[in-house]
Amino acid sequence: MKYLDYIKKWGTAAVVAVCLCTSCDYLDVVPPEQANLQHATSTEDRALGFLYSCYRGITATDPTWTNYLNEVISSTDETVLPYSWSADGMWDEYAFNTATAMNQNWIWGTTYQYVGQCLLFLQEIEKMDPNLVAPETVTIWKAEAKALIAYYHFCTLRRYGPIPITDYYIAMDAPQSEYRGRYHFDYCVDWIANQLDEAEQDLPTVREKSDEWGRMTKVITKCIKARLLLYAASPLWNGEFPYPQWTNKNFETPGYGYELVSHTYDASKWDRALKACQEAISLAESAGYELYDNEDFYATKQLPLPYVPGVTDGDITDEAAKEKFLKTVMKMRYVVATRSVDGNKEIIWGNWNHDMNGSYARLPLRIIRYTGGSWWSGYSGVAPTLNSVEAFYTKNGKLPARDPEYTPQADWLKESGIRHTFTNAENQSVTVNIANLHVGREPRFYAWIAFDGGEFAPKLMDGKPLNLDMRNGAIHGYDPTSFNRDHSVTGYLTQKFISPSIEFNTSGSGTWGDDAPSIQIRLAELYLNIAECYAAKGDVANALNYLNRIRRRADVPELTTGDVTSDMPIMEWVRNERFIELWGEGHRFYDVRRWALGAKYFGEGVRRGLNAASVTNPPRDTFYQDIPVPSPYVWSNRMYLNPVFYNEVYKNPQMVQAPEY
Ligand code: GAL
């Protein structure tokens, strides 16, 4: 049985069948023993299925881009959704500060449910007939369950802060006095790190067989540990937590008393994070992981190079440089849209990913008119903010606002004079005079951000490129009489994660293109993690060394120490590179929180867009205005932590609620 096939076909069923969980909180993680439990280990294949079911919590706790209504993906300043979608999913609760202890997203229940599943697996596997499976195999399985227990605790920790540690079965009839409360944050970190170290001993370095891809390895555990210790060294957990009075009342952490969070800066946390990053990188590189750098994959898929304003039709005379730029655009799309079997050695950990809803949410409205006259449409929902658009670098590798060679800010939204003429989805010839801000940018901008007059996927419209006509209410623009829910709020769309081979036809046939996993960990993140550690330690040379690996691969000019100034210090370069490179991959929600910069990036009025969703068929000057996104985004410090479901506090006298909930 293949791991990924199992996860997609049987994951949920197995959890229900094996776990028999009646409620989902950490006190009831382990169900009472059932007679049918013994079947779960009665053959090697069944026991393996039991182990696979332990993995099922990964996507539930750590949603990927396909889950566009999830708060981790859609409450940040990377993208915004139509306000009309605020009844759907949980994204608005975390963007508008309306999450409460009654309605919060019950990640906690899910993670502890899977911790329970892993603990049950570890218990039952001990009872398995030793003749059924080789002891070396059992040793690896146990290490996988242990690594997953650590990972699920980490997922809970980064949402809730200090948490109860669940490493043994709490009997159903245990007296309340035995319930655990939250442990000190640093204690939780040490415990998780230690579990990962122990699990790592018995895991294979990588998985040689493709049907085992996605299962725990030494490299994965080292990467999780590096990320854990980076988070722990970050400002929120290293002196800046804004609630000094918040402590336990009844429950004590060994060695810490009632304290839950340390309020003093400890430089050694960065040393420890750095060491973990070094170890993770060195093992990953020696195991063959490398930044994806295949410039020609698009050609093997019979795709043309994309249209990029100012490159395709600009005054670049060096044909080789032009081709390199356009190939890099395609390459950067494939970083997150290819599999290991396609030669992608960057993705260290990922999951099966087949949910087309996330693609619909990204695709423009009205893509192709079928022969019968009706339209095939996306939702135009996932809209990059102007903040994101301005964070990608210029072709000189600088922020547009800090590049002296770039168009002055006052002219960014004015016409560049580069006119793109194309046949739109209505079969009309349209000419868009591209805005200055959409010209002269770096390859990642063109790889992932889609804008008025630009191209969205090279074969999407009946084998031809779909070009965006964002002011036209009959096609991709705002017209509430045709679409009362769906429209791009900012005037931008994104094609990150969309397979470049996507193609739909007038006959109604089509393809979503190639499958790719949803990414949990890729090597670029490790380089950004270590760059951040070096930056925190003031080691500019080493921080630049790792940033430049990311930049070189993206065909962005490298940085030198001369670029590090008081206006743009090294930590700012690291954070912005991370914003761009990992844009939309589920990191921003946690990054901004651990940097203790919620108010700066997620505050009221901070998210901006074009004036794309107030007038149908707006004149150019109406559309091209820089305005705040008209939804009630707001930041409050209580949003650094998620509330715990009220019942957890009510029934457990050791448990304290997160501050201000
Ligand atoms: C669906 C609706 C789509 C889109 C989507 C957003 O229910 O049919 O048009 O609005 O919700 O999640």
C-alpha cells in the first residue's frame, strides 16, 4: 500500500475506525480499548494502515493553499478575500479579531486527537505478534509515531503558546487534580526538541522508495526542530510577549513555577536555533536536497515562454538575458508545482494535494465561453494586496520604494507606455497600457502575481494564454449584477500553485495540468531560517551568503554588505526575502506573530489594493488608485494566541485561558 494513496483514500475512515474518539480534546485523547483494536495490528498491512492514519492530522492542522478559507492562509497581509465570503471558513475571525473561546477553530482538538492516535499506535504495536513484521520495521514505525507526536505538539504550540504536554494516557477516571495545565513555553520547546532528537535516531535519512515519500525521515525531524527553535528564539517568545501578568494559577511547570512565558531576552536561544539550522541544512544537502533550478522544464511540457511586459516587448537587446529572465519566471512557478519524480529535490516534506477548490478560488472569473454560450469561470477570490505587490523586488533586487533607478512612487500606478494588445476572453481585441509598477520587476513577481494586462497561464484559454482584462465587468472585472459574491478585491490575482499546463477548451474539456504536493518544508525555508539566525546574531556576511543563494536561484541580483544600511538593516532584508520567497505558503501567519509585529503588518488600514471593486467598468484613473481594502481588518495583541475552547478551561481547573479571551 502506498502512503499517499492510503492518505487520500483511507485516512479519514481509518481514524474513525481505529480511534473511536468520542470527543476531541486533549483529556480524552485515548479512547477506551475496544475489542476490534487488535485487528488493527493483525497483519503487517493493517498495522501499516494504522500508522498511516497517524499522519492524517498533518493537513488538518497545517492547511495548505488549497484551503483558502482557512485563517492561516487567508487572514494575513499576503492576500485578501471578498468580504462576502466572511461567513465561509474561519479566515475572517482571525483577520477581524472576532475569534472567541466559543467559536474558535478547533485545531487543538485535532492535534490532540492525532497525538492520541499516535499514542494508541505505540501501545498496540507492542502487542503485535513479533512474527508478523521485522523488528527493524517496528523500530522505524515507532520513531515515526514519536516524531508525529512531537510535530502535533509543535503545531499546537505555535497557535496557542504554552500547552499541556500529552505523552501518556490519562485514564478516563483520573481525578481532576491529575489533569495537566499549560507548561511553560520554553519547557514545551525543550520537550518537543527532545522527542524529535529521540525519534530521529531510528528514522531513515531519506525515503528511497517513491511510495514512501512524505513519511518521516531524519531530515524532516531536523527541519522541524530547526523551525521550532527559530520560533522559540524569535521576539514574541524571547522577551517581547505583551502579557507579563499572564501565569498559571494552579499548575506548575517543573523548574518554572507558575510562569508561562519568559520575559527576558536570552541570546543563547539564537545560538541554539542556529545550531539546529546548521545541522538540518548539512544533513539535507548531504542527502541530495538542492534548490530547484531546472530552467527547461516548461519546454518538456510543450509550453511557450510567458509574456512579461517590458521584457517580452521592451528594449532589452540582449536576447540571451531576455530568455534567461523568462525561463526563470517559469522555473519559479515550477518550484512549487513539480514533484520529486519530476526532479524537484527542493521539497523535503509535502502532502498529497488534489483539491481543486483552491484553484477555482485563484482562477479569474470568465475564462472561456463554451460552444453552447455558457462560461467556465473561476472565483477571482484570492487577491494579492498592494502591500505584497510592493514587497517583491525590482529587477535590480531592491524594494521599489528604495531603488533609486526605479519609477518614483508617485508614478507607480500611471501608464508605463508599454501597451499589451491581446484577444480577451470575449474574443475582443484589447490594449492595456501597463502600469509602471508592473514593469521592471523581478522574476518571482511575474511568476506568481497576476495583474491587469498581464498573462495568466500560457494555455488556459483554449490552448492560448489568458490575458487579464481586470477593468472589464463583463469578464474579469467587478460587476455585482453578474457575480454577487466573487471578485478580486484588490485588482490582482495569483497564479502561484496553479500548474502552468492548465488548459480548458470551448468544448468543455480540459486539464488542471500536473499534480504537485502541497509543501510542508522546502530547502529555501531552511536557508531563510538560518539567514534569520545569523541576522539576529549580527553576522551579516553569513546572513547574506544564505539570502544570496535564494536570490541567485530567482535571478535576482545578489546583495553585498553595502546594501545593508540603517534604512534597510539585515533583519529587514531577511524578513522581506522570506515574505517574497515563501509568499502564500502558510508561513506569514506565524512569522508576523513570532516577530511580534502584528500591529505593523496586520493592523487596521494596513492592507491596500487598487480601487477594483467599487465601480463596474471603471475608467483607468478610477481603477488605478491605491486604497485601503474596505473590510474591517484590525489587530489586537490578544491575536498573538488563539483562544482555547471554553470547555477546556471549564472542566480542567489547571487550565488558564489565553489573555483577553
Ligand atoms: C461557492 C460559490 C462560489 C464562490 C465560493 C467561495 O459557494 O459557489 O461562487 O463564491 O463559494 O468559497
